[in-house]
Amino acid sequence: MLLFFILGLLVHFVFFGSIFDIYFTSPLVHGMTPQFTPLPPPAKRLVLFVADGLRADALYEFDENGNPRAPFIRNIIMHEGSWGISHTRVPTESRPGHVALIAGFYEDVSAVAKGWKENPVGFDSLINESKYTWSWGSPDILTMFAKGVGGDHIYTYSYDAASEDFGAHDVTKLDTWVFDHVKEFFHAARNNQSLFSKVNEEKIVFFLHLLGIDTNGHAHRPTSREYKDNIKVVDDGIKEIVSMLEHFYGNDGKTAFIFTSDHGMTDWGFHGAGHPSETLTPFVTWGAGIKYPQKVSAQKFDDAFLKEWKLENWKRQDIHQGILPVDYLNNTDLFRAESMFTNAMQILEQFKVKMTQKKEAILPFFFTPFKSLSESKQLNILRKARSYIKQRKYDEAVSLCKELIHLALKGLSYYHTYDRFFLGVNVFLGFVGWTSYASLLIIKSHSNLTRGVSKEVKKPSRLLACSFIAIGVLVAFFLLIQDCPWTYYVYCLLPIPIWYAVLREYRVIHNFVLSLLTFPPSQLVAYLFIFTLGIEVLVLSFFYRYTLTAGLTAFACWPFITQLQTRAKSISLSWIFFSLLLGVFPLMPVVGRKPDIFLVMGAGLLVLLLSLCVITSLLKRKDHFINEELPLHLFQMLSIVLSMYVVYTTHDSLLKKQGLPLFNQIISWITLASSFVLPLLSPTSLFERLFSILLSSMSAYLLLSTGYEALFPLVLSCLMFVWIQVEQETLRQPTVSYKQKVTSLRFTCSPDITQFQQLYLDDVRRAFFLVFFLVTAFFGTGNIASINSFDLASVYCFLTVFSPFMMGALMMWKILIPFVLVMCAFEAVQLTTQLSSKSLFLMVLIISDIMALHFFFLVKDYGSWLDIGTSISHYVIVMSMTIVLVFLNGLAHLLTTKKLELCGKPKSHLI
């Protein structure tokens, strides 16, 4: 059993990792020959302002009084420079956004494992190619462009990371710090001859990273007064810096300015996904080499932004990554054409290197080149473009270069995804093989479907083993001669032993098929239809949360089509009520978008009221309850009260901009830590242990809640307890042992496997119920497939200083708490029904793997960034759920069966 689960974990880790090799490989290409424009640049220096987290609409719109929110930038747009919208890419995080801005490529996604702070691979950038760069701002952003760079030409000035506090009184100080230090720097340069000569060199960059807007957006939302006022602070600061620089350099006209953002932000204060509010950022540029404003009567954009921003008469030019925006350049037509030609040569060079790398790694007769850009076509386009430039047909040359860039980018994508189909087929074979093998294990060990049919066991043919060994050797040799990465060996060789294990059980397969033939065809089709429908409902729930409501409504109707309604009316009514009540949550807005602290307080009061009812019931039933168990329950109730106090006072303190109180922070961490221990002190009787787990979980969950989601675990737990009773009533064999009252049952560490009953088709329903409840636990209060569904305010009782890993861990635990409650209930279901945990768990894995296979084929690498990111995260969530399920099953087993004794007493396991 243990060996099987270890192997199962390894297989699922492989399936999980495959998505990163197939869709998340690094886009970087190394080994290109540098390409330069032969003409001198119009600017000697670049000043780059990046307002972190600034949305395009927030900058360009007018305020409540009808005045521009950023008057200086508005003046630039109308009198000095060019403007547009920069279209960023998922993930809309600070590091990937800055890499795209400064290094010119979409982020290597392996950086996510380092919190978007470190460089997993080396890459070139504007800063690296500069003569000197001076940068001011956040330590998280500045250091990534300085690390690993040879020489001493990059200088960074950053504040302490602890300054990035979402609970601070005034976070605009993050931006004023930058502006003040830039002013001090240039004041010092006037009195330092060495520094003065450096800042007057060519090819220098001044990079100002402004984090205040992003921090205010997280803390107060982008619609808040703080966020909007911060934009005005930035606008005023930029005005002062520009004036100072012009004066410092004597208005020499050799300074180019760019003002933009790395990403936007949702209305509820988060970013990371592909919503337009996250991907649409402002882009304003002026100075040396930049076109002046252009008045137009009509524009090509079909959105309503231009009219809303009153910029419909000022030419808007949007920015997309990878192609030189020549329409922004104010220079000779020759310069524009030469610049575009150089840009085309740079991207073509990447295409050539990528093609050569792929061609050298594949056998010649297997290699299929990108036919749309053959070598002859490359030379033809380059000759024509150069000829047009010589003939002064600059517009034609620019158009031809854009065509070459388009084809080269398509070719880069072609070679970047060259092995995708090959790897996808192998992963698919592994999926199907694993699911088949798990199904055979259930049929062989725990099913009565093959009862009465001959079960003569024969050793598998030696020919079968030799055949699979030969296939494995051939596959390994094929991969070896093509110099494939080691991960390819894993994906290609893994299906071979799995399918060998499947086919060696050909007797079980034969007997199973014979058993199926004994079923009436109509009944078999009906079962298959119901199973398929259930799987599709689970898959649809990832896209449409209200599908969960439909499923829970169907669950509420289930007692009417069984004998349950007549056999146990009160239990049936409870099942119907809590199913419908839980079905309300998926219909509500995603958590965090409309925070309501009073709903959190209400949830806490309901838990306290329920606790009083339970204590009253236990006092009547148990004589020793007062001395032995009452103190623990009262302590857990006190923990709930403290959680409510901390949530309310923290919320009030942050509203007053007084920060997170230290006392509240200490209580929060103690409550979180104790929530893992307190349930182990309670009796192992089923009802009391589950209730103790609920109280401890709720004390932690309240601290992580901002609104109605605080009610969710409570309603879910009530339904779980009813589910335990429902499953006891639906048993096929109503023996005395099965008819014990739920309140009299105890969790045990060593279940008697001799009492396990055979599996029936009804047990498939139990496994489906578990998967459905797990999916409901995930999506009941939000769409966690989208990273922007998370709300940083959830962790403000624990910390307000930005810490991605700690904040991520806390939010992940918030997600897992309902998951743990469901798994603990599942432990109780196994206990009350005397079913094999191995077989039920295998059925859950099979259902999850079938869902994962759906999402594997639904992964997209085209369309909107929102669609692409969501499709990938769906697959990752299902695979993670399958893997985490194994660990959470162990955690639930620990929480329900282990018993700790205080005062030095030895541990005991009540049976």
C-alpha cells in the first residue's frame, strides 16, 4: 500500500511537471551576433520612470472636479510628446513587467520559484548595455538588474524592504524617498568632478522605480483616495525631476523621458492575471528623438477610452512587446528605416539560432523546418529592404521589415513549441495507463464484479516483458542520439512500465469485461452517462462557479430518488437545507472584492452560539465532561473571541493608518499555531473530535477572512456532519455494527480490515461526492484559478510588510482549511461505513486524473492572456489537488486519530 502511494506520488509529480516543460520553457535564446543601427542615436541619456501598479485609466482620467488627475503628464501628451497604452503580459507581476520593459523579453517563468526576485538564468538588458546606470527604488526590483553583471557601471539606491508596509500611515513616502534622493544625487554631482563627468557621458540611464501607487492599491484599492492622491504625488515629483534635469544639462535636448508602468491592478487591489485592468498600463514619452503630439480627427481604436479620457483628438499609439515602435520616433525617415531594419535583424538572428539549435538536436529525416521563412525568403526580404533604403523608399522598407519580424516571431514560436505534440502524446499515454492501472487495482482487490468468474492466475508471458523492455531500449536510444533533456526520458519512458503493469493483468481485464456483459445494456449506458455527466459538471465548475450551485441543488434532490427520505426524514431535511445553503456561496461575488468586517463578526458569533449548543448537549450526555473536556472547549471558544477582537481592532487600526498592532500580530500567530495542536487534546469520539477541529479551524480562518467567506467553513462543516450520517443510513448491509450512533463512534488508528465490505457502485458515488466537495471547498468563495482572486487584506492580521512567500503561505492555508474539513469528514465516512480507505482513495484519484486529462487538452497558448493563464492554472490546480490530497489525507488522519495528554501523561489512542 505504502509503495503504491509513493509510486503514485512520483507519477503525479511527473504529470504535474510536464506542463512546465511543454508550456513553460524559457523563451531566452543565447549565442546571437549583436546587431546595431549604423546611425548615431538622437539621445545621450534616458530617464525611465516606472510607476509600479499604475492602471492606464487611473492616470489618463479626470478627477471628480473635472481636472486632469496628472496635470503634468497631461500637458506632456498635449504639447511635448507621444502617448498610448502598453499591453503587458501574464503574469502581471512586478518582476516580469520590469524584465519586459528593460530586458525586452517575456519573463522566464522559472523565476516564480524564487518569488520573482532572483535571476534563474542570465539575460541581457538595457541597463547591462548602458555606459552607466543609476537607479532608485525598491530593493526587489533594482537588484535583479545589477546581480551577475560584470563591471561597476550599475549603481543602485534603495530603501529598506521593511518600508514596504501596507499598514503604514503614508506609503507615498516610498515615492518621495526616490525623488528626494535623485535631487540629492544631482546636487552632489555638481560638486564631484568624477561623478559630474560620468553623468555627462553618452549611453547612460536613470531609472526611477516608484512603488507607492502599487502599495496604496493593495492596501486601499485603486478606487481609493489614497491611490488617486499618490498619482498626483508622482505627477508632481516627475515634474520637479524633469525641470531639474533640464536645468542640470542646460536644456541640451539630448534627454529622452519615458513614463510607464509594469502592470495594472484590479478594482479589489490585486494583480497577476490577465484582466484588462491589469494588462493595460500607460505609456508616455517625450524628449530627444520622440515625436511631438499629433492631432487627428479619427483613430483606429474601437474602445471607449479615448472619449472617456478626452484624448480622442491626440494620436494614440499602443505598445506591444518585441517590435520597435517606430511611430514614436521623431527623426529622419532614414533613421526610422535603419532602426527597423536593425530590429528585424535582431529578431531574425534569434530565429536562426533557435532553428540551428533544434536542427542539431534532431535526426535530419525527422526535422521539419518552418516553411514560411526559408533561408531564401530571408535573404530575399533583407535584400529588398536594403534596396528600398538605398532608393529612399523608407515606408516600403519599414513595412517589409515588419513583415520579416512577424514571420521571425512566428518561427521562434514554432521552434519553441516544436516538441509540444510529441511530449503531449507521451503524457497522455501515461495518464491513460495510470488511470487504467488504478482501476484494475480496485477491481482486482476490492470489487465483487469478477466474483463467480474464473480467477485462475497465470504468470504473464515472458514475451510481453521482453517486448516492453525492447520498446524501452529503442525509446531511450532514440532520445540519446537526439541529445534530449533528461526530462524527456522521464516522459517517454514512464508510460512503458505503466502499460506493462496494465497488460500483465489481462486476466482481470478479461473477467471484468465478462462481468460487464452480464449487465443490461441500458443500465450500463445509464451508469456511464451519469458518470460522464458528473465529471463534466466538475470540469465546468472550474469555468463557471454557478455550476457548483447546480450540483448542490441536485444533491439536495438526491434523497427524493432514494429510500433515504422515508427512512431518515430529519437527516434528509438537514441534508437538503445545508446543500441549498452551501449552494448560495458560489453565486456570490469573488472574495475580497466587497470586504465586510461585520460578516466576519457574524460568523464568529454563530460559531460561539453553536459551541454553546454543543456544550449544553454534551453536559447532558456525559458526566465527566465538566472536569475533563469542558476546559478545552471553553479555551477554543475564547480563541474564537480573541480572533474576532483581533480582526475588528486590526481593521479599525488600518483604517486609521496606525499600522498593525503588535499585540494583535502576536495573538494571530499564536492562534494559528495552536489550531494544529488543540484538536489533538480532545477525545477521539467522532462528534467531539470533528467539532474541536472545526473550532480550531474557524479561529484561524476568521483571522484570514475579510467578508462573507468567514461563514463558508461553518456551513460546509454542517453539511459534512450530515453527510457522515447520510452515508451511515445508505449502507447496503444494515448490521448492528453499522447501526451505531454517530455520537458513539470513535476514530481509531488501526481499523479492523477484516470488517471492510466489498465495494459497490454506490461507493463510486461516495468518491464523487468527496471530489465535488473538494472542488466546492476550492471554488466556493472565489476563483483561485486566477491569481487576482487573492486579497492581500486577508493576511493583515499577521503581517503588513510585503513578503510574497509568507503572504502566499498564509493565503494557501486559508484555501486549505475547508479542504482539511472535508478530508476529516471523509475519514469519518470511511469509519462509519467500514469501507477500505485505499479503494475509495483510488477512486478519488481516478476521478481527479480524468479531470486533469480534460484540462491537459484544454491548455491554451493562444487567445487572451486571461484565457491562457486560466487554462494553465486549471491543470495545475487539479494536479496539485491530486498530489496534496495524499498529504492532506495523512493530516486528516493525524487530526482525527491522535490523542495528546497534558501533564506528562503518555499518549493514548482510544478505540
